[in-house]
Amino acid sequence: MFHWEATIHGPSDSPYAGGVFKLAMHFPQNYPHSPPEVKFKTKVYHPNIDSNNGSIGLDILRDKWTAVMTAEKVLLSICSLLTNPNAEDPQEGAVGDMYRNDPIRYEAKAKEWTEKYAKD
């Protein structure tokens, strides 16, 4: 199994702008036939990211995975998820509710966590 550490920058058109986020990527023996396990090491306030363990609710890391996917595609998809959360498939129910019902408060909280955890 391969273990990588990756770093992504928060997209400029999101509440994560200016943040630097660290991820752990674990590639199984049968990669690319099975997806890597990817988790945020940096705390993120996001409906599709578990704030306790960093696991990511992203379809291409589960049932939509295909062997032609690359690590680059995975990281690009995670960046896209930061910009466009999927409120229909939340890892964090309360965060998903806030995103749907009070987007201004959600964005403020996401920015606050970005300042607190993703900036040096």
C-alpha cells in the first residue's frame, strides 16, 4: 500500500480561500481497481467532510470509482467539492442542514475554521 500526503489550496471562490489543506492518501494493493482512501488532516467545516476523522463523502471515492481515475483527478474533485458541497449526501448532518437552511451562517463558520485551522 502506498501512502501519500497531499496539499491543496482552498479555491478562491469559496469560504476556504487562502487556506492550505493537508490530506492523507492511502492507495490499496489493487489500485487503480479500487479507490484510494483520502482523508483531510486539516480540520474543515464542510457538509461532506467529517470534522472528527477527515473522511470525505465523495462518490468517486466510493461507488463511482473507475480504474482510469488518477490521483490528480481525485484532488481536483475534492477542490470542486469545496466550492460546490453536495447537501444531499452530507457526512455531517448538522453542517448540511446549515448549508441548506442558513448559507450565510455556514459560509461564516467555514471561513472561521479556515482561518483557525488552515492558515499558518
